[in-house]
Amino acid sequence: MAANDHSVAPGERTLKRLRLALWIVVPALAVLAAALFFAFRPADRAGTPAVPVAETPAATWPAGAKRAPDIRLRDEHGAPLALATFRGRPVILTFIDPLCRDYCPTEAKHLNDVANAFPKEEKPAIVAVSVNVYGNAAAILAQDREKWRLVPQWHWAVGSAPTLARAWRDYHIQVVVSSKTIAGVPVHRIGHTEAAYVIDRNGFQRALFLWPYAAGGVVETLKGLRAPS
């Protein structure tokens, strides 16, 4: 008996492969496009993004279809932090620059609003992976926690440059660093993909939101995870 299955016409097999490739590649391309936008992002005079706010995810996955890659970093106190630690509860995995003072604090506020939309026992964990290796000092993270009024469900995730780069790569996060010296002081500008993944309680990716997005859209996605698949 031949090993190959010829029950499906070659043209149909090619179409199925193309659909699968697009299902995998399109979300990654969307993330890359967002990274390029935020590296050179335009803004209006009020400092708000010159793009419409998204109410729905940029990409979604059915239950059990795409396992979320684990991350192994450290929290703001130096304790080990792994994504698998939060198994049994939904997680919002986002990527934040601790030294950012425009878009990242606004996104953090949106995620605070998401957490506050749920009762205590249903609040998602928020894991914020740093995209700035120059801003991971405990004092900086603590200052952000206080200034941004971060909810208790917020967990910073930091680490060495190689371990952070691995997490960025696993989630298609593009980070662009430009450095220059001003008055003898090195200054680093970080352009990065501002993305938030919704991960269900079983550890599977379910949705991807690209900034700017509405907190209500994330809330509705999380509520949808409670319904039978």
C-alpha cells in the first residue's frame, strides 16, 4: 500500500497547506507591522495614536489549538516567574517598556481597567514582559507600580538580554533600539510591538490585541473564555 494519501486531489492539498500557512503567518505579520509602526509612530498634537482604537482582537485561536510558549524570567523582586505558574486562571501577557512615559502607561491603565471589571476570584493575571533591558532595575519597576497604580494582579517579568529576547521571539515581539549620547550621557530609545495576548486557564493562546485597543474588547474576550468551548 502506498504511504501517500491520494484520496485528496493535489490542488485541494495545496489549498489546505496555503490556508494553514496563512493561519500561522498572518498574526506574525500583523505583530511585525505594529512594531514598525510604534518604532516610528506618528501622533497628533494631543499625543494620542493616529490610528483607530480596536474593539476586537487582531487574531484569535480556538481552544486547544495553540499552546502559549512558556517564559522563564524573574519578577520585580528577583523571584523566578514562569507562565506555567498561572495555570488554572486566564492570563494577559503583554510587553511593556518600564521607562516609557507615553503609550505604555496608557496601556497599563487599560489593563488595570480590564482586571477591575471582574470579581476578585475571576480576575486575570497580568504578566508584563519588559522590552527595555535598560529599565529593569527594581527601583524603576516599583516606581512604575506606584505611579501607574498597577493592580495586584500585575507581575513584571524581567531578565537578562538573551532570556528576554527569547520571550520576544516566541511571541513575535519586535524590539528596535536606537542609542545616542547626549552631553556625555547614553540615551536609548525603544521602539517595540505593543501587543497583549489573552491566554486561557489551560495555557493556550486565545486572542491577540495590538495597541491601541479598547479595554472593553479584552473584557469581552475573557468573558467568552468562561463559556463552554
